Amino acid sequence: MTMTEPKSIGRVIPDRLTSPLSRALRSWEALLFAVAVAVFIANSFASPYFLNAWNLSDATFNFTEKAMIAFAMAMLIIAGEIDLSVASIIALASTVMGLVMTAGYGTPEIVLAGLATGLACGALNGFFVARLGLPSIVVTIGTMSLFRGVSYIVLGDQAFTGYPKDFAYFGQGYVWWVFSFELVLFAVLALVFYILLHRTNFGRAVYAIGNNPTAALFSGIRVDRVRFILFLLTGLMSGIAAVCLTSRLGSTRPSIATGMELEAVTMVVLGGVNILGGSGRILGVVLAAIIMGLVTFGFGLLNVPGIVMSIFLGLLLIGTIALPRLAKGLRRG
Amino acid sequence: MTVAPLSAPQPVLRLSGISKSFPGVRALSDVELELHAGEVTALIGENGAGKSTIVKVLTGIYQPDAGVIEVAGQATTFPTADTAARAGVTAIHQETVLFDELTVAENIFLGHAPRTRFGLIDWAAMEAQSRDLLARIGATLNPRAVLRDLGIASKHLVAIARALSIDARVVIMDEPTAALSHKEIHELYDLVERLKAEGKAILFISHKFDEIFQIADRYTVFRDGQFIGAGRMEDVTEGQLVQMMVGRSVDHIFPARAHNIGAPVLTVSGYSHPTEFADIGFTLHKGEILGFYGLVGAGRSEVMQSLFGITAPSKGACRIGERVVAIRSTAQAIDEGIVYVPEDRGRQGAVKGLPIFQNISLPSLGRMNTSGFLNMAREFKLARDYTQRLDLRAASLDQDVGLLSGGNQQKVVIAKWLATKPRVIILDEPTKGIDIGSKAAVHEFMAELAAEGLAVIMVSSEIPEILGMSDRVIVMREGRIAAELTGPDMTPERLVRAAAGIPEAA
Amino acid sequence: MTSFLKSREALLALAILVLLGVIASRFPAFVEPASLANVFNDTAPLMILALGQMVVILTKCIDLSVAANLALSGMVAALLNGMGVPLPLILLTVLALGAALGAVNGLLVWKVGIPSIVVTLGTMTIFRGVIFLMTDGAWVNAHQMSDAFKSLPRHVILGLPVMAWVAVVVITIFTVFLTRTPLGRSFYAVGGNPHAAVYTGLDVGRTQAIAFVISGILAALTGYLWVARYAVAYVDIAGGFELDVVAACVIGGIAIAGGAGTVGGAVLGALFLGVIKNALPVVGISPFWQLAISGSAIIIAVAFNARQGRKAGRIILKSAEAGA
């Protein structure tokens, strides 16, 4: 292998060969940004109702809750794990909130109960994966049934309704003008996750584990602890999403958020995160969330049914991964 | 099928003009190789010489860009692994080419199992034939045993039985003795003799010269993907072979060492593990290089990984300076100033996929960024400082470590540990599988580190390296310390005897 | 003998017997032959799909699109029936369709190299979407199906309905296929050690693609049986059933990492879930408990698998060797 070494280079090795700007322009995120702009323009031509501040604000509800989960899911997938139980955590957290509400508690207790349930579910997943070393895909397929199953045991075919008026703020309230609480929360969480993944030691550990967990362990990273925290974080974000969704719908049914885990995974993969772990960025997930929201909203304005939308997302998911690979294959001849 | 005239011994297999390139690498250029019936041909070359590429060409995994493959004088091609197997070429690799979940019989017959008259696999016949084949090579394995339950030596027997089962004409043995015990190696030699007697042409790839001289009839040397020479073993000396292999005179000069041995840094006593090692005790001093010699599988790496916090010992104590510490995690070991450069560089050392600078800063992040937030400028500075010291060759510090050569990956791994400013550095087979140039650099660097007052433990299976670098040598055998040698006692003979459990000559 | 008793299948069979025993102690009617036959018949779709899924999992992949494939094939069967196509032709067409849908998954995994979980996550939504596009969301109801179409799975032969017999035939074929044919063994080889499989002359991607085609064919077969038996077809039939199928495999000891698992395990895993599902209403527990129970069963099963599969540390010491 000696011949692969660039012999001409002396002892001082440059930090980077490509400037961050040229790299950014050729990145997956740049492509996603272009797609987002294209979808935006297409929508504004397709429907006269699109370019309206309030309509656009409404459109954000299509992705804010899913994106909150997707941020945590992105970190989990980068670390080489996955959590398919997130939607079921929402169901269970919402159910617990309903129970707390029925017991006569007010909004603060309801919210706390939702977040605590999320954390507890995340801790359970984390225990099985990080502590017992079980494969996360199977564990979370199991807890996916378990968590939602508990909701069904509690609720059966009933529903909790009658949440307090002030509880509605989280899913229906506006911070300022057209900026809903959920949208602001989405933006804040995007920033928090950006910093956590790209600007902290913890985030770097996540990448190291995703690329090579053994070498990460041999580099002094507490691999199991990082994995546990990631599941905890995913549980917490599911709890937050449960608060928002329950508040927005104003009711809890055991079937709440069904299928949301797949949408969150789709969002993460579309955002450029490698499903096998090791690479991906929060900005990509943010852009993927916006694209998915805009497409859903645009189709809605055109009265296209939701299921057609899901075909589109399925194609998008496969297409975005297949096209670069096919292109590479063609170039190689 | 033409039968070669007896007068002209035609090679069973002849490769000529074989070239193979990968993006950015010319792995083989215009090489040739001949294998003869009933003879062992040793393929010799450094890592990266193209040995594994030629094996993949021979077994149909890679397609050569140019060149001719002749089987018994007839030009042919091996477009798939299957065609190579059908032409009678089979490879016995280290454990990787067998199936742990399947039985011995099935591992032998996978792909060509005997069938019943309905075309179904005939398990009874398969097991009976397996028993016969195993008996032919003197093995007494149960054909129904699941492979995962067998040791490496037994797995080799299964692989050889498989080669016999497809009536292979060419058997490739790729470092077959790497993980075997002394006794098992001799059993393997017997087997090779038996295969020779059956008229098989054997390609034997090994790094061990004693072994090559013992069993090979012919040699072929590759260097940097090129054919350097071939001939009969009796016409060549070890020195000449080495010269051909490295292309320069190789009285490998180990760096001169200043032996300034200081106060004890690390004292280990009574270290034991339920299955891996027992009663390990030694003292390591400042400025000392302590060699750990032994056969592969003697438990040296296991002891080191225990000191590094990967596996907990069941008994024993470890003192750093005067303080007793119980190391329970790698993070704690690093905090205590003990670092470990692992043997398995690809899996345990380098984080491929991350750039060089992030690999180097990885274990230092906590200390460097106490706030928990990254500081890229500081990371790059750290990487610059240590890569310059180690004379790393790379395009940029932002380059993926996975794209570097083995020697340069090793430099990155060493750099990442030096950046933590350790007191004790443990190097596990530090020069295994790296080119001669990098090897010398690593040796020089180790000497420098010791001179600066670092305490160094070097685990190595190479006798010249152990003798050339160490102040003192501990020999391990079957999980225990077999001998501790210093000064004039440090001779190749004493090392080998202690490692193999042969009593000292009277 | 001891190895059989220690085997996963024996343990699972024992668990099912204990379960049946406990139920029988209070509700003896449940273990009467007719009732057990009914449980078996009811579990037939799960068993058939679990065998297809098992083949896919053996090769280190996963097929999350089986339930969507089932729904699409079932709908096509119902629509063809509505057009008056004869039943044998319907079956042939639908099986070919299932194979084609499986081939789509397989080719994306093999030729494009996309991880199977992503491929099948995508195709599961696409397949269901296609049903919607074909029908505009309309249902095909019992009165729109011919009697021959509906009655075949329920037709009783020797005390068992045809649907149960189909499961028996599939189980038999798979037992022979997976233990006695080179292709069957190649699934184990490809999943157990892909690297070694290449050296044995096996094409890993191609073998995986074949596994997806097999899974697709079985999904289509189940699609017809399902639609005919319940006499209804719509977009959402068997929604989420792919998870039950994966659960049956996991409970049956099929290693999610590939290369290990038996037909008996997959069948028993499915039967375990089937017994629980059928027993709940009998013992008076709300069927809403079913989901949580199967979730718990998955977790217990995977924890158990991991304990069995865990490799012991290296044995170097002579003294330890003697004790091992």
C-alpha cells in the first residue's frame, strides 16, 4: 500500500484541501435546499392560497412534531441504532397525560407526566439496548407493541377528552403573529440539536460510535452511556411531541400518532443521514422536514388524498438513496 | 482436458502478465506465478505486496485487468468464485471462509453436497463422506458438530477436508499457521505433506521464514505489486529472500537506546481472569521498554486489555506510582495515564469514516474541552503537532483515516494516544502488517518516547523486534508468565523455549 | 437428545403446551380438537408469512412490506374476481404479482445496494398507495365476490379448512426446501458469513433477492386467502401485520443478524402468538391486551436469544479449559 501515499507532501499537512464553502455547495443539504425552494415555487404556482402567511403557518403543523422526534432519531441513527417505538411512546405518554388529567390535575402536571413517561420509555429502551446489549431494531419493535399495547389496555376503544383550556396552548397557541408555539419550539430544538450534535464532545462521540463502536470504546468513550442517553433523549423528544400533539388534537386515543415512527425515519434518511450510521447532519433533517411539510401541504391544497402523498414519500425515500448510488454506478461504467 | 507429457513437468496452474488496478492503486502489475503438482510454492512479500490480490484473482473474486490464467496448459478465466472452484482451485483462509452456524459436514460439502435420487441433499451420505475425508487427513471430528463450537485448528481441518472434497488440484493456504499453537502447527505441516503426496499443488502464504524453509519446495516473491523472482528453495538463502522482499539490505537496524530507567510507574500483582490469564505480576519503570513475548493466543493482549479497562480482572491489584487503582473503564485508564495501541488496528484502533484530526483528538476531547463544547482550532492544532512529530503522510488532516495506508493509520493511532500525554503506553504488535519504512519510524519513535521518560510496554511476536527494542522481556505461555529475561539472557533460543514450554538445554 | 431438549424449538413448544395447560385448567373447551384446529387455521396466514420473512431474515435482511404486499395482492385478486376471471388464473396472476413486488424489493437491495429496511419501508407505503390509486379507496365487499372465490379457503377437507391445509403444505415444502436443497442452504450461508459465501461461489445479493421474491410470493398467497376468508378487501387490510410477522420470527428464535433459524421455530413462534390471540377472549381478557403481550413476548424472546448466542470469552488457561 506504500504506493498510495502522496509522497510529494512534506511534513506539514494542510488542515483542509477544500474550503468549507465549496464543500457546503456540493453537499446533500444544498441539494435539499434547492428541492425545498422548487417545491415552494411549485406550490405557489399550483395554488393561489399557498402564499398566505396564515396558510404557511398552518403548513408547519405538518412537520413540527415529527421533526422533533426526527432530530433525536437522527442522532440515534448516526450512532448506529434505531428507535421504532417513538410513535408508541407518544401514545403511552398521551394516555398517561389523559390519566393525570382525569385525576383532576392541571396543565403543569399533565405536561410533566407526558415528559416523564417519554423519559421512562426511553430509559427502558436504553436499558435493553445499552445495558443488555440487545439489537435496537428488535427491542424497539417489541416496545413499539408494548407501549401502545398499554395504551390500548387503559383506553380500549375509549378516548380521553376535555383537556384544560390552557393546555391547548402547546398545540394551538401562537407566540407572536403567525408563529405558533410548535414552530418556535421546532426552531429552538433544531438549534439545540445542531449544537449538541455538531458542537459538543457528546456529538463527536456519537459519530465515533456510529463509525466504529469498538474503536470508540478503545478511545475512552463510554459507549453504553452515550447510547443510553440517546435513547433517553429520543424518549424525551417523543414526550414533548406527545404534549404538542395531544394539545393540538385535544384528545387521546390509543391509535394516536400511528405510523409516525416511519415518517420520522423517512425524514431522517431523506435528510441525508446514513441509515447504517456514521454520518448525517441536523441541517439536512431540518430541510427534509420542511420539504415533507411543504409537499404534504401542497398536495392538501390540491385535494390530493393523504395516501397518494405517502406513495410520493415512499418514492422519495427510495429515490433519494438510489439515485446517487445509481449515478455513481454509471460513472464507474 | 489434455494430459501433460511426463517429460516436461507442466505447472498445474500458471498466471502470467497479470495486472489489476483499483481507483488510485495499482495492486498488481504484470506478475507471474506457477504452481506445480505435488509441490509447495511459498508466496513471499510484505503486506501490500499484492499477495491477497493474487489470491482473489486465483479464486475468481477479482477479475484481472490483463494477463492469462492457464490450468494444465489451457488458457481459461475465472469470472466467478464458482468457476475457480470448479477448475479445482480452493483457498484455505484464516477462519473467515467457513460458516459458524453450519455443521462440519455441511461446511465441507456446501455447494456440492451429495444428492438423493430426488435431487435433495443427502445428509446421511454427506456425513458419511465427511467422516471418510476427515479420516483421510487424520482428523476425528464429529461431522454433525456445529462449527462455532470448534477451535481454529479444527476449523482448518474442516477447510482442508473441504479442499479434498472438491478434489482440488490447487490448494491456497493463506497464513494458515497464524493462530495455531506449536503442536497444531506441526500437525498442519504433516497435513501439507499428505496433500503433496496426493499430488496437490499448494500455494503457501506465510510471513514466517523458518516455516517457509521447512515446508516449501519453491518460492515466488512479490514486491509492491510486482513480480521480483521465483525459484527453488534449495537455491536461495533467507538473506536473499528478505533482500528480494524489501528491495534493500535489511539488517534492520534498531535505534540506539539510552537506558535511563527510572522509578516504578506501574506495578501489577496477582492479576487473574477466570479463563484468560492467571497470576500476572510485573513492575514497569519510567523510561523502560518492557517486551511481552509469546505465541499468538498466549494471553498477552488479554492482559493488556484488562490493564486498559476493557475486561475486569477477577483478582489482583494494580498500582500507579504508589496509588492502588482499580481500572474499570477505558476512560478511567486514560485518566490514569495508561493508553493502549491495539493490535487490531482496523477494528479497535482507527475510527474509519472520521477525519484524521478527529481521530487524534477523540480521547483528548474531555480534557481539552472541559465545557463540553468543541473547539476546531484547538483540535487542528493538536493534530498538527502530533502528526508532524510522527511524520504522517496524508493529503490533509481532514482526510478520512480509512484512506490511509496501514502504516499511516498506525501513526494516527499512536498520535491520538500521545496527545493524551500518557505515562504508560502499551503497544500491541505495533508493526504488524505495516511497511518496512513505517516500521522503522515506529521503532525510532518508541525509543524516543522511552528516552523522554514514558514507560512503554511492547507486545510483539517478532523476535528481532522484541530483542532489538526491549530493556527486559516477559514471556507468556497459556495465560501465565513463563519467564522474565534481562540482559544476556535475552536470546532468541531462551525466548522460544520459554514461549513453547520446552525446558532449557542442559 | 439433550441438545434437542435444550433447543429453542423444544422450549417454545413447551411454553405453548404450558400455556394451553393453564388455559385448559379453567376453560377445557379451548383445547378440544375443533377449537385447536380453529386456532391453527386462524394462525395460518401468520405462519405462512413468518416462513417468508424467515428466509429474508436468514440472509441478513428484513421485509417490512409483506403486509402491504398482502393487501395489494389480495385487492388485485378481488378485482380480478369481480371481472369474472376464473379462480386458477386469479391465483396464478396474484402469485406472479407477489413475486414481482418481492423482486422490486430484491433488486433494490441487490442491484442498488440500499439497506433492506429502507427499501421495504418505502415499498410498504408505495404498495398500499397503489391500492388506493386502483380503487380510489373503495372497498370490495362480500357481495361483490363470487362464491367460489370466497369458499375455497373455508372448504373443509379431513376436518381442516383449506387455509390450514395450505399452511401445512407450505410448512412441509419449506422444511424440505430449507434443509434439503442447495438454494435453501445458501440462505443460511449467505446470512451466516457473507464473506465466506462469496468464496463458496454464492452471489450474496442474488440470494437475498431470491429471498425477497419468496417472501413476496407467500405474501400474495396469504393475500388471496385473507381477502377470500374475511370476504372484504380495502386499502388497510392487515395493517401493521408485518410487525406480527417479525415478532413471530423473533419469538421463534430466528436470529435478526442472519444465518440461524429453523422452520419449526418460525411456525412455533407464530403459533405462540396465535394461541394468545385466540385464548384472550376465551379466558375473558380484553383483546386490547394482545398488543402489549406480544410486545413483551418479543422482548423476552430477543433477550433469551442474546443469552444463548453470547460467546464465552477466550479460554486460554489450561485450568479453565478443563472446567469448560
